[in-house]
Amino acid sequence: MTVTLADVAARAQVSPATVSRVLNGNYPVAAATRERVLKAVDELDYVLNGPASALAAATSDLVGILVNDIADPFFGIMASAIQSEIGGPGGRAGGERLAVVCNTGGSPERELTYLTLLQRQRAAAVVLTGGAVEDAPHKAAVAAKLRKLEAAGTRVVLCGRPPAPDTGAIALTFDNRGGGRELTEHLIGLGHRRLGYIAGPEERTTTRHRLEGHRAALAAHGIEEDPRWTVHGRYDRRSGYEATLELLRRDPTLTAVVAANDSVALGACAALRDSGRRIPDDVSVAGFDDLPFSIDAVPALTTVRLPLAEAGARAGRIAMGREEPPPGGIATVRGELMVRGSSGAPRA
Amino acid sequence: MTVTLADVAARAQVSPATVSRVLNGNYPVAAATRERVLKAVDELDYVLNGPASALAAATSDLVGILVNDIADPFFGIMASAIQSEIGGPGGRAGGERLAVVCNTGGSPERELTYLTLLQRQRAAAVVLTGGAVEDAPHKAAVAAKLRKLEAAGTRVVLCGRPPAPDTGAIALTFDNRGGGRELTEHLIGLGHRRLGYIAGPEERTTTRHRLEGHRAALAAHGIEEDPRWTVHGRYDRRSGYEATLELLRRDPTLTAVVAANDSVALGACAALRDSGRRIPDDVSVAGFDDLPFSIDAVPALTTVRLPLAEAGARAGRIAMGREEPPPGGIATVRGELMVRGSSGAPRA
DNA sequence: AGCGATGCAGCAAGCGCTTTCTATCCCTGG
DNA sequence: CCAGGGATAGAAAGCGCTTGCTGCATCGCT
């Protein structure tokens, strides 16, 4: 029914071995023979059986990319960049690899299950993006899984994720702490003294690091933080809207709101507008990530640009072994403060 | 080195066949035996070899999702919904399937190559999202590929994509024409007579259908379209910005700009603002899709809401055989006009 | 008590490919 | 003119799993 290697071999009047070699191109085959084989492949419309080939060769051409939320451009941009380097069809790379992105939805269990699924497929490489969950058992489980993947020859790269100690995983980490600090220092520099902070989910490393940066800035400038000024939420717009309302309720005199990311910041802007406040005249707003839409907010969002595409591309190249991993297997990727219209001096 | 089924069998003191059956759970195995096997699996930390299993069973648990641009929330939202229904870990479905999204970048070749890759992996199902390219040879090539996939037992579903004649592919098509028409009629109803249109890439079905709807509305109201009023571009913000400037240059008296999608509309808004025009006082703007950020534009974007998540979920269920395909294999999904602040009556 | 059902486990034959090892063939140099 | 050697092609042994079929108890029934 389906065409097999043997069929091609028969038609080309060669042995299956020869066909395999032509297809894999890693063994000398006479030009004439190759031609004949290729012709047969074409005529029969032969498609290699991936599983069979993976089984026999003990390797597959699958590369997994794990993301927390595929509907979020933050991950979409990274995934896209990674994928373009992985090869996939039309990519820069030579061999045709199937770069697949897996959506964990931020759930630790799904993350683990996907890792197992990838392990099961004997993936050639795996790239994990985004912050990790700070749950000790889960962290250990992931680390164990990563070690197993590596043992099986799968290359593991973390992109925008803290290093995983005791594993050979290469880590490209975002400097969330530094970015958060710089951002808040910018606001303090403008004269703000009462700053609300809308943090992400408590258990995520990204959340913690950004918040730490924020607090470091406050501390460095002798501003004592009021516990009411911090609210935790999710990394989405809705959450930003609600959190801002809550913040305003707790302390209506805030002059700035720092958000966990740009989506949250947009929600914050909406909430501020809806409550009759002007940005930045009454309240300044700042985001994080600098996603494409941030510049379209009115006023445009002050934020920290993360080189998502660059980092993703680099992670992809490392995963493919086309770029040297950074010394020590860890590199920190810094963000860049983008000062735009949403931040200004507080009213005198 | 790696643990195999046989190792597990040995440890559990049963035959490999029994282990396989326990793992697949489709054959009666005594409870005690099953326990023993499961225990061995656990102790040895056994992970099934996907390729081997796929080879032997002649099916795999891979499901492919093709998207044009993974960094675009339009696709991200659909992919996310599809994936949640496909199962994947934690999904609604029972069996654990590896739902993978492949980024074609809008390139016909990559689309074809991914399809081949998926065929090579003997994917269980494939979902193609987004508009198709209107190139006859390519269309034929895709159709042929789809037929082959189907012949190999892969279920094929199109989501937000026109039907593929002569294939058994189930199609969930967006009513782009109807939505476009409704949108423009809304603007005409407000009193607009000179409307610019920023279309997407010329070769895409989505582009054509939306534009046709727009023109149908104009025609229905006896408005003769000026060729200068239509500009083609890409489906991104940048393109919207540039196209708007071009439109304004060609005819500074336009009172409304209809964009191919929301991102383009955002770019249009920016261009209008930068050229000193107010929205909607001087010029009304409308988008398409109603992506999450549209409501955050200032003023909020008038647009056509496409039920991306619902359609994706349905496509996913159909792909998994958990929902009856629509009669005739084709269903049209309608959009809903969302009138918001970016559209208003033109100045008298 | 005897016999067909029934339930559960094992045997063994592949699934389609890769790859090592071996067999040719033809060319070159002595 | 023949041995040696490089260049190709083929034979065959798996890779790790699934599954149809067989085997053998045990069970219920007459």
C-alpha cells in the first residue's frame, strides 16, 4: 500500500541499502546510481518513514520548543526565532528537522509530560523558554528529566529561563532583576516616591526577579516600600486591570504603577483611564518586555526591551550545535530601558 | 544502556507482549500482573520508544498544527485552542498526544515541507490554520499532499482556511467576506463616503475575501471606488503605518480607513496620529479579528470579532474524532461586528 | 465428570529503515 | 600481466515495539 524503501530499491534496481545511502547522502554512491534512485523516489512519490528511520538510526530529527503560552507574543516571538534557526523547512540549517512547539500553559505537570513525550520521541534537542516554577519538587523533577534527556543525547537549552543546576543544560537567562531595577530607578529619577507594583504569579522565577529588581531600586533610594503597593496577578491584561483598581483602592495617592509585563501594563492603563486618571500626568505606567504592541499604546509604553528574537535565535543555534555555548554554559541577556510617553514626572 | 520493553518484561517476569499490553491498555491483563509490570516500569524508569512503537503500530501520536506566523496572536490563540483539545498532556483528551505547532512563516514551500515532515512522521492528524495562498500550482500541490496524508490515515482539518476541493479535509472557514462587508456597511451607515482600504498580501485568500466584502458594501450603497483607495501590504503594524501614509498622500480627504486586520489598524492609527489627525473625529479606523489588544487601543478599535478560540477548539475536536464534522465537511464561522470608539460619523 | 467457553500470557513474525561487514569490479603500479 | 587497492554495491542483522495466533488453565454448565 504505502511505498517503502524496498519498492524504490526494486524500481531503481539497486539494494535498499543503496537507496538509504542516497537519501542520507553520507556514503559514496556513484552519480549514475544516485540519479536512478532519485528518479525512482520521484516516480513513486516515496516518503521516508520517520519512525522506522528514527528507530534504526537511534536518533530523530525532532526538536521540541516548550513555551508557557503560545498565544502570548512574548513566547511566540522567541519560538519563531528559535524555529528559524533550528532549520525546519526553509530554515538556515541544512538537514530538515521538525521543530515543534509545545504549549505547557504554564502548568508544571504538562511541562513534565511534554518533556517525557519528547524523550519518548528521542528528540534531537529541546529548548525550554520562559520562567520556571519555583517549586522544589517540580524543579527537581524537571532537572532529573533534563539529565535523562541529555543522557540520551538530546541537547537541552534554556532560553529566558534560570539555569538548571546539576544538568548540562545551556542557559540563556534574561536579566530580569537588572531590568526591573533600571526601570524603577528611572521612575524614581523622575521624582516618583509612591510606586505600585503589579507582579506576576508568585511562584514564577520571572516574577520574583523583576520584583526583586524593583525593590532593590526602592531600597537604593531610601524609599520604604508599603506592603499595600504590591499586588500579585497573572501575566495578562485582565489581571493588570483588576490589580490596578485594587492598587488604587489601597492607596489612591500612587503616582506610578510598574507592571510585571506589557500586557499587564496595558490593563493598568485601561484601569487608570477608566478611573479618570491621565497617563502620565496623574500616574505613570511602565511595562516589561517591549512587545510590539507596546509602542502603540497611547501614550506609548515605557518598558524594558528584552531581545527576544536575538536570544531565541541564539538558543536555536546552540541547540543545533551551530554555535558555541557560552562559557560555563550560562549567559545573561540584558534588557534595555525604553523610555516613552507613559512615564513622566509626578505632579508637583 | 537505555531501558527497553524487554528489560521491563524481565524484571516483571512476564513477556514483552504483556508489558506492551499493559502500557497500551487495550487487552485484558490480570490486575496482579499489571501491578507487577507497572512497578517494574516505575523502578526502571522506563520510557517507551516512540519511533519503535510508531513503526510497529503504524501510527503515531503526533498531531501537527500549521500556522503562518507563530508570533502573531491570531495564530497563537487558535493554536492554543486546538492544542487544548488535541489532548497533549493535561488536555481534555485521554491518550497522550504530542500536539506540535509548525511555523510556516507564510511560505508555501515551508508549508509543503512541513506537511511532508508530518507525513513522514505518520502524524495522526494535521490542522492547517489561516488563509491559503492563491497560487494554482501550490494549491494543487497542497491538495495532493493532503490527499496522501488522508490516504495514510491522517485526519486533516482546515481552520480559518478555505475548503480544499477534491480532498477529504474538513474545513472551518471564516466568513471574511461577510465580516468585511458588515464592517464597511457600518462605516457607510455612519456617513462615510471616501474610505481607504489597507489590504493584506495580494495572494492570500483572506486578503481577497475581506476586500471583496468591503467592495460589495461599497457597491451596494452606490459608492464608486477610487482605485487609489486601496493599498496592499503585509499583515503587520508597520505595513499599516506605511500604507496609511500612502493613502493619505493619494487622497487627503479620506474619512475612514479600513484595515486588513487589527495589527494593521494599529499601525494606521499611529500614522494618523503622527500626521495630526484625530480618531475618529478626522478619520475613522476599523480593524479585523478583534485580537485582545484591540480593545486597548485609544480609542478602542472597531473591528470584526472572529471566534478564534472556539473555532480552534472545534477544529481540534474534529481532528481527534471527538466531534462530528459539519455536514458536507464544510462549516462557515461568522464574525461579529464590534463597534467601538475608533469609528464615528465623519465631520459634517 | 466431561466439555466447550473464557481469560490471560507467550511466541514469533514482522514494521521499514540503517549500518557493518563483505563481495565485486576496475584501475593502477611494479 | 598480476597483485593491491580504492570505490561501490549488496547481504543481513538488528533497532524496540505491536499483535495475530497459539497454549493452557480455570470456570461454568449440562
